[in-house]
Amino acid sequence: MNEPQLIIIGNGMVGHHLVEQLIERGATAQYRITVFGEERHRAYDRVHLSEYFAGRDAQSLALCDADFYATNGVELRLHEAVTAIDRDRAEVVTDQGRYPYDRLVLATGSYPFVPPIPGHERDNCLVYRTLDDLDAIRAAAENATTGVVVGGGLLGLEAANALRGLELDTAVVEFAPRLMPMQVDAEGGELLREKIESLGVQVLTDRATQRIEDGEASFHRMVFQDDKVLETDLIVFSAGIRPRDELARDCALEMGERGGVVIDDRCLTSDPAILAVGEVALWNDSIFGLVAPGYRMAKAAADTLCGGETTFTGADMSTKLKLLGVDVGAIGDAHGNRNPSARTFRYLDEIKQEYRKLVVSGDGRKLLGAMLVGDNATYDTLMQYYANGLELPEDPASLILPSTEGAPTLGADALPDGATICSCHNVTKGAICATLDAGATDLGAVKAETKASTGCGGCAALLKSVVDHELEARGVEVDQSICEHFAHTRQELYDIVRVEGIKTFGELIDRHGHGLGCDICKPAVASILASCFNEPITDAAHIPLQDTNDTFMANMQKNGTYSVVPRVPGGEITPDRLVVLGRVAQKYGLYTKVTGGQRIDLFGARLEDLPDIWGELIEAGFETGHAYGKSVRTVKSCVGSTWCRYGVADSVGMAIRLEHRYKGLRSPHKLKFAVSGCTRECAEAQSKDVGVIATEHGWNLYVCGNGGMRPRHAELLATDLDDAQLIQAIDRFLMFYVRTADRLQRTSVWRENLEGGLDYLREVVLEDSLGIGDELEAQMRTVIDAYECEWAGALNDPEKLKRFRSFVNDARPDPDIIVTEERGQLRPA
Amino acid sequence: MTNATAAAPTTTATWQPLCSRDDLVPHSGVAAWLETADGPAQVALFYLPGQDTELYALDHRDPFAGANVIARGIVGDLDGEPVVASPLYKQHFRLRDGRCLEDETVHLRTWTVRFDDDRVMILA
Ligand code: SRM
Ligand SMILES: Cc1cc2nc3c(=O)[nH]c(=O)nc-3n(C[C@H](O)[C@H](O)[C@H](O)COP(=O)(O)OP(=O)(O)OC[C@H]3O[C@@H](n4cnc5c(N)ncnc54)[C@H](O)[C@@H]3O)c2cc1C
Ligand code: SF4
Ligand code: FES
């Protein structure tokens, strides 16, 4: 029973990682380990704290299972703060007793600094660090309409986003002349301000708050140095963090001038029995306010305690963030002020609102730092140049200049073995290769072995490309099978279905696969069958294949209800039909919203109400809008020559014609169209899968554009087509895509992967270089001829309607669907 | 001689009829309302005709989303184990014992079910 006692103070991210590292090293055989945590919750993911407001609960943010500590023989004492360290007696003191230690680790993190402005202790003056803080903010926000964040750094902007999410009118007040002064320079800061203001967050820089007092219209009034004032109901301070070093200070450990417990490379403090890790620790005069360096300290500390070798040798503070939806990246010496001979390249695009800066060595050969605002696409590549000291290309500016090919990427093969792939877990390309050489055969195994990509997740894409590339280099065929049930790609399955005329999933899996199928292959095959034969997806053989949205022909919402989106071709709708939509929404208590696709979405329909709702809509002449399907969504139009003084053709008419032609076409992913009546492009056709723009001489056809996650401009495929030529080209283009794309691959991504690029696509579609033009058109004809409104079909078939029951043995509605009113409409409670 | 100790009181489960075979959707799920001694429950029933086990009953409530939707997931198998994928965030639950494959700490309750001719019987 005389095992040495190891005490860890603090159960935050780094303290927890230390325990994991200790367990991995078998330290529980060597020490009796006790962990004290002041918070009520066991260690949780502070990095993703803000997701707590987006619906994640404490349980899902927790870094381990509830019984992890007990199972591994570690005592976890939560809600018990250490109040003193008695070094003479080698004991820590809490409200509940004294505990002897042989070794002690400080992992107490930091606390948010609240500037001592008069009034800062008023009610509704809060901070943003812990789950309890977030609960307090949420509670205060209930009775508030406005909120202010003091501090425009990284965490301040995150807090501002949270306030916005709580539907407060939000402002950020920053003392410095720009936002994120640590990460960006004046130009970058200006751009960031513009972007953030355009999101409706007010930005006030150069503002020092003098005092906070009672407000007139709101709870507080903030008074600034120039006597200007700002009224607000709640204030969140985010003016920097300070190490929680009070225990260390009181027991006279060596401290930094501006705080922090001094540690050496082995994480030892000035008392060799005591270690410190994470944000409380000061190494080489630096505090590291990020989780990755903390994890490395935890590793070093675990080795120090267990007799290993790892030391902490500093860490890179490069960061890649998305704040309020705005990309910000800072690499190395981003300001260029740590290297006197450094030179910079800068690129500023005020239209697209992108700013990029490179800091390179005097001889122009090495990257010393970089700064990105507005677009982080080049971050990974730049990071590799920086972290691995790679020789820059002849013209370094090419790395930040816009290019039509998208951001330049550094191939996985160009990286040296020492290249860090995952910085959270410090995994190099060499380490990945070693696990492959030791027998790992896929990405999952590499992740399990190295932990790469299990931290912030930012390295996932790079890791995959390295693993794929290295596997290929080792002669391992990278498995492109759709899933474990079929040793085929989507394209191969598509060909099999067509060549063998297979019409059901059962037939396909019997002949070419095995097992029952799964949620990957079933919807993919359903889509292939629909593209080929267009039988109603509600047929008994197809029903079990569909995602719930297709099964119930409506989009499932977060509370299990559905949304209803009738087709409004071209966005043109008669007043009478509008009245019908309004009446139906009123009758069934549906939340109503105009969508980004020029139609109207009715949300909150209960499963059992869907048939009645659709009965009334179809009665009034509506059809399904396929908002639920991987299929043609909308053809957006501008008003065009019928009304617009500039219009050169009837864009609405063409949009309606196209929408009716292709409605019901199921495809690898959704398809969006638009038609504009002139070059002013009010329908935004150049952001669509298929975009049509009227010219004096006909129609210009653009293809493979995308809005959404990764916007891509559509490319001009053909010019000045007449109506018939236009439709022929679209028929062929779409069917060629349907045939050859991967599952869930939008036309934009498909096009980027298409060998031969746009020229090849032109040859196939316009010049019929493969000689399949007729076939593609015939196939489109089949789909078009087989069209029927799925909802109309279902309503005529009692067997199909059987599924629209809340319970098969009871007519009551689901009692757990609860709604509340907001802005005059219902929403999930 | 041994002393008889009173058994802890347990609510004994009995077989009760739930619905008919006709109510089921082959290779897919439906929801049913179940009254138990501990209060009502929403049950997701999955019907896999032709398989060794043809019928499964699990909680209808998705523990991740807190919505009653599990019966509307796609069924299939992973590594030979029959599973259902939640229609909301796509976690997989084993039909056999309700265990979530993505998060071992999460389980759906399961019930024993069987056919009695064309009636679906549940032990609850
Ligand atoms: C309702 C709507 C938002 C709105 O209130 O306006 C909407 C709502 C959804 N969008 Fe969208 N999108 C809507 C217009 C758009 C647009 C704008 C447009 O179409 O002009 C875009 C960008 C354009 C584009 O797609 O290129 C858009 C890009 C996305 C994406 C990203 C796609 C991408 O390739 O990057 C997703 C995710 C996905 O599909 O994987 C998505 C997915 C979704 C889903 C289906 C998410 C989900 O799975 O629950 C939302 C459910 C809708 C529902 O329940 O009814 N939505 N979504 C819009 C419906 C339009 C319509 O009438 O059908
Ligand atoms: C909103 C937010 C977003 C962030 N985003 C990122 C990001 O994107 N990337 C990134 O790298 N980092 C990010 N961070 C920073 C990251 O969370 C920290 O670097 C990390 O949590 C530090 O870990 P730690 O264990 O040192 O401190 P903490 O996680 O703060 O843990 C310290 C724990 O010790 C406890 N404690 C303190 N004193 C005592 C005592 N006397 N007795 C008992 N317990 C005590 C505290 O209550 C706390 O639970 C973010 C932080 C916040 C708040
Ligand atoms: S795109 Fe041209 S025709 Fe259409 S509304 Fe705009 S200006 Fe008018
Ligand atoms: S870099 Fe964060 S998980 Fe790899």
C-alpha cells in the first residue's frame, strides 16, 4: 500500500490527456493517481465548447466515458478545488481534507481576464470559458435583446457568434485598432471587419471602456474614452486569458514576470516533485494558449513521471480558424516582424473579400509565415512549406494568387518524411509510413494506431491523401468499393444495372454483392435504378432503400417532423396558388419560409398529416418539388424580357420549360439550374449545375457551378444556342454526369475530377466524340416519359399510405413533438 | 435448513399482441405504441423476411437527436450484424442488442418479439 501518490490538479483538456498518457504507459501500477477538478463536469472538449449552444450537450462534449477513470483505477474527485499546496508537508489542501503527494502536476489552465472597469461586477457581466459560463449566458440571454462582447480576439469572435446564435443584436468592442490584432495586420483586420459587419455584428474598434452603469433602454450602458456610449443587456468579457497560477504563487514556485509557472523541457517546475502542463505552464517565456502544445506537454510530463525520454521543445502557434463563418489563418511569423530580413507578398481582393500575405526569407527561398483572411484554401499547402522548410517555387506569389485551377496543392508525394501531418497528435508522414510498413492496410487502422486526425480533425483530408498515396506506392490497391456489400464503384454498379437490365436492389445484391446492404449502398442503388428506369420510388421493392426523406417524400427536421416543398417552376406562382399555400400552412400549423430556391417551404408537418396536406396541394394543382431527393431541385429565373427593360429573352418561360423537362430526374447528387434574361445575371446562373443566360443570338450554356460549401463558378460550355440545341446539350450533359459521377458527387466536383477537363466535356456533349449522344438523349427521354408526381401516385395507393401512420397500432400523434411560438410562427420547442 | 429469502419484487413480463404482420413493411421499420408496467414506450419494429431472425424491436427514440424516428432508418448489416442507421445523424444501432456502433456508451432498449401466426407478439 506504499505506492507513491501522484496528484493532478485540474481535469481540463490537458489534465485529461495526461491521465490518458499515464494509463497508456501503465503508470497506474506505479502510482496511486488522484485527480482534482474544480468544475462539476469531467474533462470536456473546450475547443468545441461553442457547439454546446448549437445543441451538443455536456455528455457528448465529454472527453471520455463516465466510468473511464474508475475502470482504469484513477480516482477522480470532481467539484473539489484545491485551495493550497503545502510543500513542506507535501500535501494538497481542499475544503474536504488534506491529501499527501509524492509527485504533483498542475494542470489548472487559465481563466478569462476581466479588465477592472468600474461596473464589471454588475449582473449580466459574464465570461466564456466553461459549460457553467455558457449556462449563465444562456439564462441571461432569455431576457435580453442585445449583447456586447468586450474583446475582438479569437475567443471574443467565437463568443459573438454564440450571442448571435442566441438571437441577440450583437456588437464586439475591441481596444486595439483592429480585430484579432494577434493574428492579422491592418489590411487583414479591415477585411475581417467588413465581413463580420456584413453578418450583422457591429464592430467597434479603438474603444476603451471607461465604466459600465445603468442603461436607459437596456440593462447596461457602456461609456467609452470619448464619452460615446453603447447600451446593451448583457456583456461577455473576452479580453484575454491569464494562467491560473495562484496555487503555485502561494507556495513560492518560480513564476514568470507576467505569470505562469516556469517549467523546463521535462515539464518540471522549480520544485522537482511538481510538474506543470497546459495553459498554466510557462516554457521559454511563452504560454501556449492552444490545445496541441498542451498535449505535447502532457506527453513529456507522462514520460518524466514514468521514466521516458520525450521532452517539450516548444510548439508552433499557427492556427486555421473559421470565425463567424470567416476563414482566418496565421502561420509562423505572420506579421513578418520576427525576421528583420523578411520580405512580403500581399494579395488583396476587395470584391471577393480575400486577403493573403506571405512572409518569405530574404533570399526568397523559405516561407517564414503567412496570413490568410477570407479563404483558407491555401493554408494546408503553405503550412507544409513552412513547417518542413520546403524550398519555395520560383515565384512564391503563385502560391497566393488566384488561379482558375483552384488553390495549388502540394501533392502527398512531395512531402518529406519529417512533415507533420497531424499537429494535434504530432504525427509525421514518416510515422504514418511506419504503421503502413508494419501492416496497417487502411485509413482506419492508421488512425487507430497513430491517433492522427482524432483531435481537431483539421488534418483529415491531408491524412487521407497521404495514406491513399502511400498505399498505392506500396502496390496496395486503394479500395474504391462503394461499401462492404459490393466490390464495385458507383460507376460500375451503374453499368451493371444498365447492361443486365437489373431492376431491383434484391436482384443486384444477389448477383453481384452479399449481405443485406446498408445505408450507403441502398440509397446509391436506388438512385441508379431511378436514373435508369424512373419507376416510382414508393414501389414496395424500392421503399426500404430510401433515406427517410425519399420514403416519406418530405425532408425530416430535427424533431422528427417533415418539411413540405411543392414545386414552383421557375419561381413563378399565381396569387391563387399562393393563397392555397397559405391556407394549408394555416390549417396544419406549418412554419412558412421562402427558400433560397425561389419557392416556399412549409415546415413542421407531422408524418401522419403528410398525405392530407399533399391531398390538398395536389387538388390545387401543385406537384412534389423533390426537395428531399438527390434530384432536380429548382430552376431559378429572373423576370426576363416579359417585364425587365433589359431582358433579351423570356427567361421565365425557358426556366419553366427546363424545370418541367427535368423534374423527377434522379442523379448522383442534387441538381440546380437557373436562367437569366440577360448578361446582368439576376438569376445567378453561373453558380448552378446548369446555368443558362440569354444573349442577343440565343442562349449561353454554363455548367458545373456550385454554391454551398465550396463555391465554384460555372464554366461556359457553349454559346448562342437555339432552344433545340440548348435542350439537346443539357440532355447529354446531364446523362453523361449521371452515368459517370460518384455517389454524392455534385457536378462541380465531378468536373474537377474529369480527365481531359472542359475540353473533353465539350467534345463529348457537343461533338459527340464518344458516339453516345443518341443513347444519352434516348435515356433522358425514358426518364421524362416515365415521370409521374410521386405524391399523386402515393395518394392513389392505400398500400403506400400505410406507412404514414405515427404508430401502426395506435392513432395518437407522437406526444413528444412539442412546438413553441416565435415571431408569430411555430417552431420546435 | 435454509432460510427462504423473499425475492426482490420484479414486474414479470408477459407476451402481448402488438400488431399484425400486415402492418409491417418488409426490409424496413414501423413504429408501434406499447403499454408496459413502467409506462408507455415507442417501439421500432423491423421486419427482415427470409433472415434467421425476422423480427426485431428497439426503442423508437433516437438518443442523439431526442426525436422518435428510429423506425424510419435504413436497415442493413455491417460486418454481418444487422443494424439500423438513424435517419437524422446516421449512427448505426445493432438490431440484436441496440448497441450504437459509433458510441459504445449508447444503447437502445430492445424487446423480445415473435410471430404468432400473423400476429406480432412482444414480451413486455
Ligand atoms: C430550404 C433551404 C434553405 C432556405 O430556407 O432557403 C435549404 C435547406 C436545406 N439545404 Fe440547402 N437549402 C436551400 C437552398 C440552398 C442553396 C441556394 C440555392 O439553391 O439557390 C444552396 C447553395 C447552392 C448549391 O447547392 O450549389 C444550398 C446548399 C446546400 C448544401 C451544400 C451543397 C454543396 O454541394 O455544397 C447542402 C448539403 C448537401 O446537399 O449535402 C444543403 C442541404 C440542405 C438541407 C437538405 C439539409 C438537411 O439535410 O436537412 C436543408 C433541408 C431543407 C428542408 O428540410 O426542407 N444545402 N441550399 C433552401 C431550399 C431551396 C429549395 O427551394 O429547394
Ligand atoms: C471557447 C474556446 C474555444 C477554444 N478554441 C480553441 C481552438 O480552436 N484550438 C485550440 O487549440 N484551443 C482552443 N481553445 C483553448 C483550449 O481550450 C485550451 O488551450 C485548453 O483547454 C487548455 O487545457 P488546460 O487543461 O491547460 O486548461 P483547461 O481546459 O482550462 O483546464 C483546467 C481545469 O483545471 C481546473 N482547475 C483550475 N484550478 C483548479 C484547482 N485549484 N483545483 C481543481 N481544479 C482546478 C479548471 O476548473 C479547469 O477545469 C479554446 C478555448 C475556449 C474557451
Ligand atoms: S438578368 Fe437581365 S433580364 Fe433578368 S432581371 Fe436581371 S437585368 Fe433583367
Ligand atoms: S491536426 Fe488536429 S487532429 Fe490532426
